[in-house]
Amino acid sequence: MSRLVLKFGGTSVRNVDRIRSVAGMVKAAVDAGNEVAVVVSAMAGTTDQLVGFARDIDPSGDDREYDVVVSAGEQISAGLLAMALQALGCRSRSWLGWQLPVHSDGTHAKARITNIDIDALAAGMADGEIAVLPGFQALSPEGRITTLGRGGSDTSAVALAAALGADRCDIYTDVEGVFTCDPGIVPRARKLNRITYEEMLEMASLGAKVLQTSSVVMAMKHRVPVQVLSSFVDVPGTLVIDEENAMEDEMVSGIAYAPDEAKITLVRVADRPGVAARIFGPLAESGVNVDMIVQNVSEDGKTTDVTFTVGREDLDRAIKVIQGARAEIEYERIVADPAVVKVSVIGVGMRSHVGVAHTMFQALAAKGINIQTITTSEIKISVLIAEDYTELALRTLHSVYGLDDT
Amino acid sequence: MSRLVLKFGGTSVRNVDRIRSVAGMVKAAVDAGNEVAVVVSAMAGTTDQLVGFARDIDPSGDDREYDVVVSAGEQISAGLLAMALQALGCRSRSWLGWQLPVHSDGTHAKARITNIDIDALAAGMADGEIAVLPGFQALSPEGRITTLGRGGSDTSAVALAAALGADRCDIYTDVEGVFTCDPGIVPRARKLNRITYEEMLEMASLGAKVLQTSSVVMAMKHRVPVQVLSSFVDVPGTLVIDEENAMEDEMVSGIAYAPDEAKITLVRVADRPGVAARIFGPLAESGVNVDMIVQNVSEDGKTTDVTFTVGREDLDRAIKVIQGARAEIEYERIVADPAVVKVSVIGVGMRSHVGVAHTMFQALAAKGINIQTITTSEIKISVLIAEDYTELALRTLHSVYGLDDT
């Protein structure tokens, strides 16, 4: 017997028929002898509608009331799923965020779960009752409803699995698992059987939006095995696990890309202590999220070029901020490119293999793709290229690292 | 300065624009120097949709989960109204049923409020904060969400007004007040300035669906002055108050009617002790709601005729139940009429005026309308007539008692 947490996303519970179907899947897991708790998102479309109402009333309205409004979606789906499980003859009940409670740090609209009181819930589970939790919602220290930010239900599920000491957290979604690359761009991409937390984290933060980043961080921290699988197709998904348990010995596990990036280069910036702070401080204050940062050594000892990327929708704002701080930063001119894409090669295997980067650079050069900037981490190499070459670069790299489905 | 509870129904908050408009009305009441708490229904259509989801999953599903699902509608509108008030520069916060809490007896789907912990809310109000409560929802002794049954938000508002010792509870709705008769049938019906609790109760339970019956009972019990008024037209509504304060000295305050009734007569029932229990016990057990009951004295000392009315949708079921209990009840035959209407003349004034009933019977007879059965209470006379005569009877009685708008 295993103790499992099953999480179903918005498309998996998008209408009453789908909720019935989810209830059937949960019952099957129980009938197979498992102890089961379920976490659900709001029915697809509900959260968007509620956020729309709140933003319509006041785009910068009180986050405490925003949380009251948008948390209602998960409350609805949790109650409906508990009813659907009962209709199949299962014992089940919903546990709302404030009922257990699921404690949070009280940062409204983007709270972090601090701990979950599982005693009552675990007692019910041990007695054969299926617990159904609304994802996304928690309780602040002041006794008010908090939400975890968009996609927070994944984090709710992993946090519950950690608190319950569950054997696995299954995240049901509308894709069959984690792929070596976006199958929409690389038709020969294949589903991974296993991936490490670290790799998943790089994939998740790079646009392969299968799991919410903070849920992967929490799974890694508590060593919760997570399975990503489809609620529509009954095949095994991708297991996200410890490196020790990841048996595959691939050099590279996947190719990720971050579209809609824009590049800004500050040419001949005065190279003296604190220059980075003078550039990125004002950007952070104005809410511009900076991704890659590249600063090379100074050629003349007096000036240097600083390149960084921002989301394309933030480009104009970022330029205005930099222009406004020209006196403090001291640069010659700004060069902006609104049409770049970041392509990354990811794999824990590259730590023990040499030549991974060389292979990447050579393959791109052979196709005539110019690399604009390079950054590396222990398990990732990222390059910035012109957006037009996205498909060619991804397919080329996917082949050269032997990831193609055969 | 007065302490007011303002309650807005579903049509009054049916979209974001209407919620903004309600916020403006609340602000006006505050600016006029009042301490204000607000109770809101769910946005029009929301509750029907949620009830539909729940019933679709299981028409007889767990009422505890049903309450989790359907209470979400009021949570949404309460958060949105608090945001809209803040957008107008008011201090405001929502208080959910479980947060105060609003205690109930725990009868899911049709709970009764037992008491409301108002300390935190009253402290906020005294400090200038506008409290916004979702109507309809409360907390069971087991710590689960309960709802009060359809229309329960009126009761929430009156209960809050009672707990706060409010000077008045204003129920904003889509009509301008309580009318002497249904203006859709009697064009010369006029709005009443005042009506007693007792009269309102008879009106409410007879199809003049302006206020939920249980809210009137609660207002009468705690002597809370209630005003029914329109959220769309800025004119005074109808005040529902104590008889001592009701200045109008009318003999009759209004004419009510209950459509969709059906009549059943059991002919020649064996007239021995316990006959009523043998008839109405099985009906109650099968959930058939019986309204009028008329049993005359026995002519021969051995048998009697018993007539009663049920909702038209329950007629077939009621007949089956009576047929199934034929051996115990002992009757000769059943006569059913599916097309009757109950017309009632209501007024506390009839206690001190003679001839009210006589005027009614005479007026109906003059129009050739046959009275099938008669029942009376201290402030009401009800007759059952053929459905075809509904309009004629209502207009005739409205004129004969001097209620016509001139």
C-alpha cells in the first residue's frame, strides 16, 4: 500500500463530466489499495473570470479581498469532486485551506505555505476517507484567506505530499509528461521517463510550463517523488526524482527555450565598483524582471559593455528606466534587440561529460546561427540567438545530443 | 447617527458595474453619518449555476459538500464589493461566515443562524470600517460551511441587524417595496408605506416573494425595523414594523394569491379518532407539503369529507400516497382538481373591523366566482377558487377593500 497525493489541474476538472472522470481515476487508485488525498485546481476558466472581475473593479485593489474572490474557484471544484467520489460509493470530504488549516506566511496573492496541520486529515485517510483539498489557498497568521499565486495548486499538492510523508505526488495535467523539447516545434521530441529535480527546475523556469517552479523547489527540498502525467491518456508519465534514483545516463536531458525575450546592451559603461547595482537596482524597483546578465572584462580598464535580457513586454519600460538613470550609470549608448530567444541545453550528465558546450557551439555554427551571448550553470548552457532561428536551433540541438525519438 | 445594515440581492450585484453602483449607495449612507454593515447575495445566476453543477453530479448528494460549493458565490461578491468600496476611498473588509463566525445549528443546506460573534466586526465599524458579509453562509458546530437555503441572505441581514442592535435593516431588491397586490395582475396596486411583521409574513408565505419568510420571522422576533426598497430607483420603500408603529388604519393591507395549487378531496372518510394523522402522516413522510386543510363536521356521525391542497407538482405523488394508505384511511373515493388558486385578504385591521369576510364573499359571489373552501386566521381570510378566475377575483377584492391607487 502506498500513500499518494493526486493533483488535477483546471483542464482535468473543466466540467462536471471531467470531474466524474477524475473521481473514477481516484477511485481506481483507492481500489488498488492506496491511501489517497486529492488536490484540485479551479475548473478551467473560473480563475481567469474571477481575476477579471477583481481587476475590473480595481487593477491594484486590496490583495486580501482579491484572495477572497479568486480562492472561491478551488472551493467549488473541491466540493464537487468530493460529491462525485461519494456518488461512486467512496467516502470522501473536502478540507478547505482554513479548515486544516494550511498555514501561510500571509503574503497575500503570492503566499508561501509554512506548514500544514494534517492530523485530522490523516486520521480520516487512515479510516478510508478520501481527502479533497482545494489547491492554491491557505490561511494567513491573521486568519484571512491567502492564495499562492497562479499555478499554486502544484505547490499545494507537493506541500501536502511532504506533510503526509506520501510515497509519491502525481500531478495530472493535459500533457503526457516532460518532453525532451517542445513537441510543437521539434516533432521528434520524446517523453522522458525520469528527470532530476534540478533539471526539472531549469526546464520549468525556461518555458516548458509543465510544473510550477516553486512546486519543484518544494519537492526537491522535501525529496518528494513527483510524477507528471496526463489525465486524458492512461500511460505512465515522467518521474521527477533525486539524481541518485535517476537511472538514465544521458549527457543532456532536454532542450528548453524562452521565447519573447528582448536584449539590451549598454555600450561603454563606466567600469567602476557598483556599476551593476546602479543598473539593476532601478530596474528591480520598477518591477522589470531581468533574466540573463553578461558583463565581460573591461578591455581598456575604464569602460565595459553590459548585456541583459528582459521580457519583451518590459522592453520599453526598461529602456526608460535606464535612460532616467543615465547620470548615475554613465554609459555611451543603449542598443536594444526586441527579437531574441534563449535556447538552453540541460542535463545533470554534463557535469561528468566534457565537450557538451563545444558540441552546442559547433552545431549552431554549422547551421550559420550566430550566438549573441552565452551563460552557463552547472547543469545548463544557455545562448541567446536571433528569434528567426528558434526552430532550426532546437531541432539541430535535439538531434546532435541524440534525443530524437527513433 | 444610525447604525444600518444594508442588504443587496443578486440582481443588485449582477455584474461589476452594478457592484460599483452598490458601493456608491453604501458610501452615500456612510457619508450621511451612518455606521454601516453590508450583506450581499451572490451575483445573479451564480448560485443557479453552482446548484446546477452540484445537482448534475448527484441530485441527492452530500449536503455538506453542496454547501461548500454553493456558498462560494457570496464569497466572490463580498470580496468584490469590499474592493469596490476601497476604490471609492472607503475603508472596508469582508468577513466570511466562518471568520466572525456566524454560528448555525449545522443543518446543512437549510441551516438556522443561532448567533453571530460581532465583536471584531463592531470594533471595525466603530473605527469607520465598512463590514461586508456574504449572506447565505454560516458555520456549523463541527466547523464546516453551512448555507441557509435559497433566499437566506435576507435572513443573514436581519440576523446581523439584530446582533448589532441596528436601527434598521434595508433590503435592496429589484422591486420598489411591498405592494397591495401583484402589480402584474392588478395594475392599480400601490406600494405600501408601512406593513406589520404579521401581515408581511402572510404576504411572504403566499407568493408575494419580496422577503424570505424566515427573515420576517427573525425580524419580528427581534423587533428589527426592515425596509424593502429598490436598488435601481431612488425612492422610499416599504417599512416592515411593529403593529404599534404602523400608523395606517386600513382594514385590509393587501390581497395575496398562491398559484399552482391543487386540491384533493377524500370523500366519505371513516370518521374516527386519528383520521387526520392517518392521512397526513404518510404525506409528510413522502415529503409532500400540505397547505390548506378543511374538514367539516360529520353529517351522519360515521363519515366525513376531508379537503386539502398541495403544490401542483406534488399532486400525482400525493394521490399515490393516499391510494397506498387506503386500508388505513378508509375512504370512498378521491376527487382531485389540479387547477385551483388560493386568494387571501390580509390585514391586522380586520381584528377590529367586522364584516371583512362578508364583504369578500359577497364581492366574489357578485362576480359569479364560486368559493370552494374557506379558511381563516386572525389577520387573514383565504378562499380556494378555480384558477380561471384569478385575475377577476384579485381585481374585484382590491377595489372592494379600497386599495386601488387613485
